[in-house]
Amino acid sequence: MIKKNTYKKPKVYKKPTADKNSTDYKKRSDYKKPADFKKQIADIKPTSDKKTTADKKPTDYKKRAAYKKPAAFKKPAFYKKLRADKKPAVDSKPTTDLVPIADKKPADDKYVRLNKFIAANGISSRRKIDEMILQERVTVNGKTVNELGFKIDPGFDKVKVDGELVRTDTKKVYIMLNKPKGIITSVKDEKRRTTVIDLIKLNQKIFPVGRLDYNTSGLLLLTNDGEFANHLMNPKSKVHKTYYVELSKPLEEKHRIKLSEGIKIDGIRTAPAKIKFFKKSDYQRLYISIYEGKNRQIHNMFEHYGYFVRELMRVEYSGLKLEGLKEGSWRYLNAEEVSKLK
């Protein structure tokens, strides 16, 4: 006979205290919620932009006793350079701090070419001075210079030509001389012949603009303005000089035409010339106008076709005429005459 199961469930069942779902802690008499419990919950609530307060930048550094804001904040020295590298806005105006260094004037603006300095102080023209430099006749601070492009500081360097100090001359002089025959067109002569400078006898240093041959007379300009002389003597300026010429025989028309167009002398073609006869029936005396100034150019032009020049006299220089100035006499040019020549 099989016996029935006699097991019965106990009337009172209690969960063990070790159970995680136990709620017995709520009934403990010694349990209390912390005082700042609500504050801690509020701190962890998400804000409207769904970011916690932990994501915000701390502001408590301002309350630190050791922190102090600097009295005067200065930008570092390299800030301007960094700003200059950036392109300015379209509507913005650049300030003086942002001007690139390349746009500023170089520090060597005070230096001038040696030949320009000497010419500006009444020694000679640039062309003649270049010859002096190559001949080692010019010194700077006691040292010989033979470089054409050499530059100096006029306020510091001492320049000498043939051992004589070049002094700065501020007052410009412009003179017209009616040069006689038998006078040297030079500042000095090794043979101690009379020069055009001896005729004028000024305390200021002056030099002739160009030259007239020993046996050529007429209008000659003298000055201490090197730039002025350089402009008049430069063929590119095309400053015309007119000469009265007396030939050994009448000039033929075919030769007049060729000389007017320009001819080759020693392989170099002369510039076009203007020829006008003194009288309609006189073909032996004439006026010729040229803007070049080669040595004995007029003599060589006529001798090319078998004519010899018996008399040569310069009567006009770029519109400036002798106007009754006696042979051997001279006068200063007025401001109007100088401005026309420039």
C-alpha cells in the first residue's frame, strides 16, 4: 500500500536578508536620507540643451585668492609680423603697423653715384668724370676708386679729384661766352695755353659744356651744374647747335642732300643735318645744324667729299644766340634762357 504525501507549506515564510530585492531597509529605524540629497539630484538633472553642468567651463577660478588679472596686457612682439602676413579685409583700411617692410624706403637712399656727385659740384660733366675715374684720378677717403658705379655718402665721404677736395657748391652758375680762336676749351692746359676759364675769371668752379676746337670760335656755355651739362651733351636729348661754315669751294647739291641725310665716317653714320646757304647765290658759305658733338665732326663731314673748312663759328645753341656779344666777352644766362635749355 502506497502512502500519500503528507508535506505541508509552512504558514509563515520570510525572505532571507541577503536577498537583493529585500525591502527591510525601509523599515530600519536608524536610516535617514542625507540632507543634501535633493541638491545632488538637481545637479545631475540635464539642462535644456541636454548638457550636464559638468560640461560647462568652471568658473570657480575667479574666486581663487591667488588669481589676479594683469594690469596691462601687451601683445607679443611677433604679433605685428603675424598680422602683416594676413590679407586685410576688403572694407578695412590698412594701418601703419601693417605696412610691409618692402614698401618702406631703403636706408641707402642717402648714397649717390660718385660721378653724379662730382658733376653736381662744378668739376666737369659726367662723361669726363667717368674718364677721370678710369684713369684713377679720383679718391674717396684717401683710397683710389676706379669703379664707374661706385656710390658715396655726400655727408660723410671726402672726395678728391687730382688731389683737390670736391666741395659742395649749392649756387648754380650758367654762362654764355663768345669764344675767340686760339683759346683752349678746357679747365686746365698742360702746355699753359689760355683756356676759356682764364677769360671768365670767377672764384667759383665752372667747366665748359662740350667743346669748341682751338681754331673754332663762337657760342660756348659754361656751368657748374653737371646734370644740366649732361642733358645738353647727350645725343638722345637732340639739342641742335648751328654753325656758320665757309668752305674751300661751293657745295654741290648732291653732296648737300647726302650730308643732310647722314653719311658714314669711320664706319659710323652721322645723324641727319640741316643745311641752309648764307645767300641764294652763294654756295660756299652756309649754316649747318647738328645735335651730335663728335670730335671735328663738321670738318670730317665736308672733307669726306673733298671740301675743306676755312672758317667755323658756332652762332646758335638750341635757340640761344650770341645777340651782339663781343668776341671774348661773356654774360650770365637769365632764368628764362636756362629753362628753355633744360
